Amino acid sequence: LNARAAEPYVRLYDHAADPHRPERLSLMGDLKIAIEQDALELAYQPKLEPQTGRVVGAEALVRWTHPRRGFVPPDSFIPLAEETGAIRHLTRWGLRRALRQSAAWAAAGHDLRMSVNLSVRDLGDAALPDRIDALLAETGLTADRLMLEITESAIMGEPEAAIAMLRRLADRGVELSIDDFGVGQSSFAYLRRLPVREIKIDRSFVKALDETAQDQAIVRSIIELGHNLGYKVTAEGVENAGSLNLLAEMGCDLAQGYYIARPLMPGAFADFLASHAAGEIPWQATLREA
Ligand code: C2E
Ligand code: MG
Ligand code: MG
Ligand code: MG
């Protein structure tokens, strides 16, 4: 185990050592087919300004309904796709689908920034920036409409290489976000060197924010740290009115979570935007009272 842990983090999937090999290989084979056949979906979770109640963006989250297994959650196939390298195909598929959706929203008059998750393996994909340029040109979107989310751990595995890739992306005007902030390995020395726009507080600090003094202290501190470094701060995993109101009070820039909206398929997302514009969403009343 120790010997394996010491290998480079991008080591190839170790077929021989894996007791679940046949099952995992067949799942990855099926994923490859699903990508080729455009059979995956993206759900979109709104991002909201707690002070104003405005919806300003959405995060794209992949959804896979396997023909025999049914729904397969991302947490169970993304790590496997990272090990096998299939993640690069998934990322390219996801970027194209998300940017097309974003262009469709723009055409309907909705100016929303689209967030897409990147994995550690994507940071080693030297062709990714050109790919993104091509997709932006194809969809007619400006680079600042796209935000890429990367976890701290993905960056800290090989920080110098990661920073070089993040700079290439940031130079194009693409916005960058550090996802799941607070639970990964992080380093203040690297944090100040990252060309990021946003840090995203991990949902473990947010889900019981309204009733946990320690979480309030942590979240308040992360917001202050982020602001002092010039970053916007988003809280993920907002599950109730009390937490949303606290985030508004603390000056958190953006919030995301089941209390605002679950990740939604495109039709449901359009319905959400319509009810939001019409002021028909219960939490809007809560926000106005605050
Ligand atoms: P993430 O990027 O941190 O995404 C947030 C996860 O939290 C999503 O889970 C979302 O559905 C969930 N969530 C949102 N609001 C709440 C809430 O109020 N309470 C709770 N308990 N959960 C909430 P999901 O969609 O299952 O995705 C899990 C992870 O899988 C994501 O974490 C991300 O790391 C990864 N992932 C999802 N889609 C993609 C993708 O297209 N590409 C890559 N590379 N990774 C993805
Ligand atoms: Mg994310
Ligand atoms: Mg996250
Ligand atoms: Mg996460």
C-alpha cells in the first residue's frame, strides 16, 4: 500500500492489482460508449447572490443513467474515470454540452456564468486550453462566461504544473474557482499564487451553518480570507433559510444548495428561472424579510 501511495498521482489504472477489475472495466467501457453516443446528461444547479436574490450562474453536474444499472452517481464513476484517463473525454463532452446550454440561455436573455468541474487529470491535458478556445468560438461566448472548478487536492498534487495550466486558462479570460475549499490539503503559499476568481466553501461547513457556532466561525474566516486575497466566495450545500440568511449577513458573495434549488435538468431549470423572475419561490420571501 505504501509503495503504491508513493507512485505519481497520475499513475495509470493498475489493472492487475484490482480485484474488481472486470466490473470496473465494463463500467468504464460503458462510460466510453455513453460519451460517444452523447447519452450522458448535465444537470444545472443555480448560483445565487444571497444579498440580492439574483441568480447569476449555474454549475453543470454530470448525470449518467446506465442502460442496466440505472442511475450511477458521479462520485462512483468520476474517480474511476480519473484513474483510467476516460475523464478527459468526459470533460470535453461536458464543456461542449455546458457551453451550448449557456449559449441557449444567453439567446433567451439569461446572462449566467457557467461553472464546469475539472479533474486533476485535466490539469495535465496540454491541449485543453485550445479546446476551450475552439468551444468558445463555436458557441460565440466570451471566456468570462465560463468558470472552471478545481479542488484544492487536485492542485496540490503537482502544484507547479497545476499553476502553469491554471495560468494558461486564466490568461484567456476563463474564470477559475477552488472547489471544496477547507477540506483538502491546502497551502497559503500556493493559495496567493493561484490565478483564481472564486473559492467555494465545502458543503460540510455549510449544511448545518445555522446551528453550529464552530462552522460559523470557520465560514466567516474563509469569507474574510477570500475577500482579503481578492476572491469572490461561494458557499455550497445551503440547505435551509437560516444558513442562507447567515451567509447574506456574513457578506458571502454567492450561495448554492438544495434550499435554493437542486441540480435541475434543462427544462426544470428554465421553469426555475421563470418562477424566480415572477417572485414565486418561497425563499425569496425569506430573503426580503431578512
Ligand atoms: P462538487 O463539484 O463539489 O458538486 C457539488 C455536489 O454537491 C453535487 O453532487 C451536488 O448535487 C451536491 N449538492 C448541491 N447542493 C447540495 C446540498 O444542499 N446538500 C447536499 N448534501 N449536496 C448538495 P453530485 O452532482 O453528486 O457531484 C458530486 C461530485 O462529482 C462533484 O462535487 C464533482 O466533484 C464531481 N462531478 C460532478 N459532475 C462532474 C463533471 O461533469 N466533471 C467532473 N470532473 N466532476 C464532476
Ligand atoms: Mg463543483
Ligand atoms: Mg464542491
Ligand atoms: Mg465535492
